[in-house]
Amino acid sequence: NRKNLQLFIEYAPASIAMFNRNMIYMAVSKRFIADYRLGNVNLIGKCHYEVFPEITEQWKNIHKLCLKGESHKCEEEVFYRKDGKLDYIKWEIKPWFNAPNEIGGIIIFSEVITERKNTELELLNLKTDLEKQIETKTRELKFKVDELERFQQATIEREFRMKELRDEIEYLKKSNKLE
């Protein structure tokens, strides 16, 4: 059964790693190795904290809680890698049992969502840039509309003044004819 389980995990299309109570790899999926850019390393028998020395105390504490029977998950977390890169990951950790009430270790299900997160950030930046452009264009258009309204008002006032002058000329012409 253990060999079947190891094969199932190894070829699962998800990022999965199974550990004993000492955080030693018992089974790992090819996807896990690919997602975390581990190359051709054979992880079986190695300690998780040696493979990932950058793992924080916070995560180690979560592992300890899961080894006591708890389950934890996170939809998005930043994972700073020892090479200076960062990954965004989604993860879930559950205990697995040797026998009823006997925890044998934990299973980590994870997904590196860095590409998706970068795309989301890029879209957010584009949205922000677009909103700034719209704001700038709106101000420019408002200025042009105000300018047109001032021109229109000046034109209307000039037309009224011209009419007044024509009316006055007409009045004066009529007044001169009467005398």
C-alpha cells in the first residue's frame, strides 16, 4: 500500500509532499519538485528544513500543530526563497494517520501561484495607470469645455452688444429723419 501511495503522489498532477513525524520526505510529486525548482534531487529521506532552510519559524510552528492533529491552509502567502526570489503559494497541510488516533506525519498540498499573482499585480498596475490617464484626460477635457463656455459666453455678449448697437443706430437714424 505504501508503494502504491508513493506512486500515486509522485505522478499526481498536483504539488504534494508527504512527511513522517520528523519532517522527512516519504513521498513527493514530480509537480512539487518542478514547482519549487528543485531539479533532479531525490528528496526521499531528506529533511524538509534542509531542503528549504529559508522556512520560517511560523511555518515550522504550523507543521508542529499539524503533527498534533490540526489542519491549516492559506489561500496566498509569500515564500521568500534562499536565492532571493519570491514565490506566492497557496497551501494546505493535513496530518496523516498510521492507525486510528496515531499521527504518522503530515501531507502538504501546495500550488505555486506566482505567475497568477504577477498577472494580477500587472493588471492592477495597468488599471491604476489607466485611471490616471482617464483622470488627466478628464481634467484636460474639462479645461477645454470651460474654455469653450467662456468663448461662447463672450460670443453671446458680443452678439448682444452688436444688437444693442444696431438698435441704437436704427434709433438714431429714425430720430434724424424725424427732425
